[in-house]
Amino acid sequence: MVRSEFFVNILKEQGIDFYAGVPDSLLKNICAYITDHLPAEQNIIAANEGGAMGIAVGYHLATGKVPVVYMQNSGEGNIINPFASLTDKDVYNIPVLLVIGWRGRPGVHDEPQHVKQGKVTIGLLNTMGINYAILPKDEEGAAKQIKIAVDFMKATNECYALVIEKDTFDTYKLQSVEVNELAMSREETIQKVASNIEDNACIVSTTGMISRELFEARTAWSQGHERDFLTVGAMGHASQIALGIALQKPERRVYCFDGDGASIMHMGNMAITASMKCKNYVHIVFNNGAHDSVGGQPTVGLKIDFCAIAQAVGYKAAYSVETMEALEAKLAEFKNAEGPVFLQICVKKGNRKDLGRPTTTPIQNKEAFMEFLNK
């Protein structure tokens, strides 16, 4: 395996010490090491991967140096536009070292939302004309490959991608953990909300721990899962799926269970949601200030005013709660509130170590959900 310290130091020796990106589970060790050992202004956890590319371009324009953009392979879609219309050699010809976690690699078991992305990861790089290599899992090989990548970028000013397989980086645990003093867990608040919604209401839950904890709650209650659409992929888009449903099913209350990282990733969606003035729309953000499912890397979730943003873009009302008593009071108030309504539930980081994953397939989830919606 490659030690995170070794990887960062080899890049530093090559004159590369600026990072921007979105955390990934396959990169959590390297992301944790960078967070602990680099100043915050040298490691920008971006809203999305396209934004990270923009930050990287600005860095290069200001310094002439090569930046790193890290991401899960699901983020390749978000970089296609800034790559093709900005960094490509036919446009501005700007070098960026891409470090891409290869979830869903063919032949390696992974969750269903990663399977297609895993199949097309290399194909997308080929289509975009990005030279790449799979980073070797030994330090000697990794050092040689990094030098090849850097020499290529210096000679051509083109981007280069290092594709990271599972178990490439040795274990490193984040030391500089931002601890909040919040009392409620995300799981208990999800249970509280899900058990108090209207009988004909539905839930669209975002990717990561939120969908997993909602699924486990239904299982623990011996309930079916037909009322919940589990958005296990497409991070940042659950709110728009919920909006599409709310517009077509005005007789049903539609709840979006969102995360702070997902909401920030495509925050412009809040403005579109508000503009449609759906009376049956409830947007709930479970905010713990972290990308919890990919190593606990921080977001700016607890440092910004979500409610002020929601009100500014046109939500009918926006609330924030930090205690179970306040949450129970707001849930009762929501019963008669006209949407779109926004609720921030501030929760502590972390999850149960034995938290399971959905046991139904995405197709089964979709079919049961559509049957419920169209009763």
C-alpha cells in the first residue's frame, strides 16, 4: 500500500502542494492526511467537482503551478464541462492533476449506484482526451508514475489523471476532527420525522447515510419501503426529484430528506424549488457539517445560514432546530404549513458502526414507489 504521507511528499517534491475536490471513500485516507497537514487555503473542499476545477484553474493562473483535483469517479460528470470548455488543450490548455477514486470497478463488488460509473470511468477519460494511469499500490511504483504524470503535464500543459483502486492507500485516520456540541443523532431525527409524516406522504432521501438510516428505520418498524425513493446516487439532486414529484402530485405531501453536503453541492436547486411555489413541498436538511459517508471530511454546513438562504430564494418559511423538543414542535406545525417549507435539523456527526445498506435493488425501489404514488 501507499502511505498518504508518502504520496503527499512525492507530489510536494514535484512542486505540487495545492488541492481542491470532493471527498471519496477510496480517497478518505489521503484526504484526511491533507486536511491534517496542509493549511485550509491549500485544501479546498469544494461544493462539487466542477467547482473544484474552477478553483484549480484560478490557482494555476495565479501561480503557474499544477494543482490537484480529487474526486470519486461519480464526479467525472461534473468536470466534463470545465474540462472540455476550459482546461482542454484546444481552449486554455491548463494542467490539472486529477486523482479519481474508482468505485464500481468491473470485477470488484460495489453498491449498485457505482456499477455503471465504474464501467465507464476509463472510457470517459478516453473520450475527454485525458491521459491517465492506474496508480500502483506500491510506493516505488507510485513514485515513478507520479513523475511520469508531472513530466507529461509540464511538457504539454495538459491534464493527467491518476485512477485510484480500492486499497491503494494505507490507513490514516483524520486527527483534526471538528466536533460539534449537538445532542441529536441524524438517525434518531430521521426516525422521528419519518414516523410523523402524513399517511399519503412520500419521502425522497439523498445519497449516503440518510437513505441507509431511513431504510433501516422502516425495516425495524416492519414496514415496507414503498413510500421512500432512495436516491442512492446522483448526489445533490434529491431535492429536484422531490420537486418533480410535488408538481405532479399536488394532493400528496412530498418530503425531501437532504444532507448539508448534498444541498451545498447544487445549492442553486433551492432557488428553483422555491420559484415553483409547491404548497406540498417540505425540504429537510440534516446538517452535521460533514461528508459523513466518505470519511467525515468537513463541509461548511454549520458555518452558513441555510434558513436565511431558503428565505432569500423564496421558501414560504424556514426553521432550524437543535433539540428533540423543538423538532417535535415544528413537525406538528408543518401539518398545516403551506410550502415550500424548509427545515434544518442540526445533528452530531457519525453513525452506527453496524448500519446496513438497502437490501432492495434500485429497480425494486422505483417500482414499489411508483405504485404507491399512483394508487
